[in-house]
Amino acid sequence: MIFHIMETQRTAFERIISLGRRYGAYRKAVGISQQDVHRKTGVAMSTISLFENGKGQGLSLEHFYLLMEAVDLSIDEFALIPEAQKTDLASLWKQQNNKGRK
């Protein structure tokens, strides 16, 4: 079990590293400097640099959103996490409760 959790975390870290590197490449491609991003967002230059160099695993969601907005990339929270319907929640609740009774 612990190995599985560590394996999942490693995968998450790899994804964060990839996001940061892709962000840096995109920022450069559209001609925006790290200084421009800093001026638009107030995010520290060191934070931007760490993120782009794959060392930004501790980047806050707030900073992530600000960095995306600085290069005109929007994040649709509903695309990331769809809104749950009441019927979906009721069904999930029933499934969870029925497991304990068997």
C-alpha cells in the first residue's frame, strides 16, 4: 500500500515538472519574459523560475492560476472537475453505505 502511494506521488511530481517546463516553453514562445509575468502577477521571480525548471512542486494553486492568466491561458475549473449532480451524489452515497452492510 505504501509503495502504491509513493508511486502515485512520484507520478504527480513528474506531471508538475512537465507542467512547469511546458509553461516556460509556452511563455517564451509567446514572447513574455519572466519579468513581465512577475509584474502582471506579483509572483516572485524565484517562484516562476523554480516552476519552469521543474522544482516548483510547492507552487500554490493561487500562483498557478495567476501564472496561467499572465500568459492568457485560462483554466476552466468545470472542465477539470465537473459539477456533481444530486442524483450522482445520492447514488455514490448508497454504494458506499451498502459496502459496509455486506
